[in-house]
Amino acid sequence: MAHPAAPDQERASNRPVRIGVTGIGIMGSNHARVLAELPGAELVAVADPDQAQAQRVANFLGCKAVGDHHELLALGLDAVVVAAPTHLHHPIALDVIAAGCSVLVEKPVASTTEEGREIVAAAREKGVTLMIGHVERFNPAVRAIKDAIRDENLLSIAITRVGPFPPRMSNVGVVIDLAVHDIDLIRWFTGSDILEVQPQTRAAIAEREDIALLQFRTATGALAHINTNWLTPFKARTVHVATSKKYVIGDLLTRQVTEHFDYRPDGSYSTRHLPVAYAEPLRAELENFLSSVRTGRPPEVTGEEGVASLEIAMACLPGAAASARASSTKRRAVG
Ligand SMILES: NC(=O)c1ccc[n+]([C@@H]2O[C@H](COP(=O)([O-])OP(=O)(O)OC[C@H]3O[C@@H](n4cnc5c(N)ncnc54)[C@H](O)[C@@H]3O)[C@@H](O)[C@H]2O)c1
């Protein structure tokens, strides 16, 4: 399928989207597992230069194993998930797009914003769907927080995302690897751009930054803070949001979301536990991608948004200006 189908074509053709995954490591294996179960997808093959790994996953899921994305594309696909290491996103995504296939690129979209923009431009020119794998947007707890703060006057957001060193170190530090998730959430929660960044980072043990405290101001005036590191023995992911009327606390791992509101002069207030749906975030993300491929409607996380979040993350890296106005270009996170 060279171009996303029009909605009426979607109704006419109910055939599953022929899809492959390239890069069958931790994340790629998860994509392949979910795709193999999704009714709207036909997982045709997985690709990885580590043939033993590709074959193992292929045997388990009942699809073909190939060595790289060129062999994958030769199988005649509608779409490809790119879950290879980040520095390979750019060349692989450009080849996939040139072949007329839609593409879901894992986060971060690329190693540099220039590469990210090239991917966005290529997809637009070819008329294929491009989605970025900011999977946290599909976490039901994140959705519950987003619902709780909709139409509120948002004052501040504080996100903690800490844990141990990843089992395999990539060639990016904790800002590009982890904080980019939360930069995307801050843009999405506020529905606005980040205008100011005040980063503090440090390479305490690793070669690249492994600890970061990042502060932001958005175009709407909301303040935001990210505490992230690879120096904590356990994983924690929490979101605190202050609005002029309520304080919302979400735990993205246990998926508990609570709001505190109705503050009274005697110091008392009300607390409510919010309902959080059950859903696997990756499944919801892939369903959204497949729907975009079929209908041609923009996916929930566009290439432009992936580049915008990467741009902010890059502005937080050591060497970037200590307090940078990230960009005067007006962008808006889809809300
Ligand atoms: N959305 C998320 O929450 C999330 C979580 C983890 C990783 N990621 C992203 O997914 C990507 C992969 O991360 P990972 O943790 O799965 O890494 P990983 O090291 O576990 O897997 C990468 C795989 O890519 C393979 N590979 C290497 N060169 C390749 C090539 N030319 N073509 C195809 N495959 C190739 C490797 O052999 C390996 O199997 C990164 O971009 C990372 O940022 C996203």
C-alpha cells in the first residue's frame, strides 16, 4: 500500500495491514508479540542482523525471519515498525518511506532534529503515515490524568522517571532515552510548546549524562520539572499536576490516579480515586498506528511532535545553552 487509504476505501478493504518489525531487541520483540495478536495486522516478518534472535522470535510468533529491512521490504509490506538502535532510525525510516510503506519509528525519532525533520519531510512527500512510539501517551494512567486536567488552568507538572541502568547501554544518555517521554507528556498535557529550558545534568557513573533535573516553562505559562536518572535501584514513574482547582497525583506503574480538590479554609479538602481503564499501552499505540495506515488520518503522535520533543531534549544536553529558548517556531502538541 503506497498511500494511506481514504476512509471509504478502508470500509471496502478489511484486509489486515501487512507489517514487519526491524530491530528485534527488547522493544522490537514487544512490538512483534503484540502485532502477532492484533486482528487488524498480519505480522509478515521480523528483521535483525542477529539472525539467531530474529529466528527465535519468528519461530515463537509464526512469521518469517530476515536479516535487515531491505529483505523485509522485498516481502511487499504496507507498514514497518523501526525498533533498531536510535542512530539507525534515520537511514532505515528513509528507506521504508521510499518504498512507499508507512512507518512507526520508536522514540526518539532520530539522533538529531535535522534527521528527524528529514524523516518527517520524506513521509509527507510520499504520503505515508509516520508515527513516533511515545508509548506513554497510551498508558491508561496518563489518559486518566489528561482527562482530569482537561479544561483546568494548569499551573505546574512534576514528573519523576528513575530506575537502574538499562541492561544494554545505547549511545544516548538519560535525557534522550528517558526524559524525552516526559517532554512529550508535558507538551501533550499543556497542549503547548516548551519555550524555556533550565537543565541540570551530570554523568555521575556513565560516560553520558545519567542523572538530570530539568525545568521548563511552556507557552501557556505552566511550569514543569523532570527528575530522571539511571541511579535508582528500583523503577519509579510518577506525575504530579497542580491546577488552580486541584492537585492530581498519578503513578504510571501501579496506574493509580488520585485528585485532591475542594480546598476549604479550615484546611480540609476532598480526595477522589479516578477510574483507570485496563489496556496494554503498546497495543493501544499499535492499534492507533494501524488505524492511521488504513484511514490516512494523522496518528496520535505525529512525526512533527516527535521532532519537537527531541528538539527540547537536545536543548537540555550538556553543551546546549544553559537557558535556551528552544525555538520561535510555533508548534502545538495535539490534545
Ligand atoms: N517506547 C519505549 O518505551 C521504548 C523502550 C525501550 C526502547 N525504545 C527504543 O527502541 C529502540 C530499540 O531499543 P531496545 O531497548 O529495544 O534496544 P535493543 O538493543 O534491545 O534492540 C535493538 C535491536 O536492533 C538490532 N539491530 C542492530 N542493527 C540493526 C539494523 N541495521 N537493522 C535492524 N536491527 C538492527 C540489534 O541486533 C538488537 O536486536 C531505541 O530507539 C529505543 O530508544 C523505546
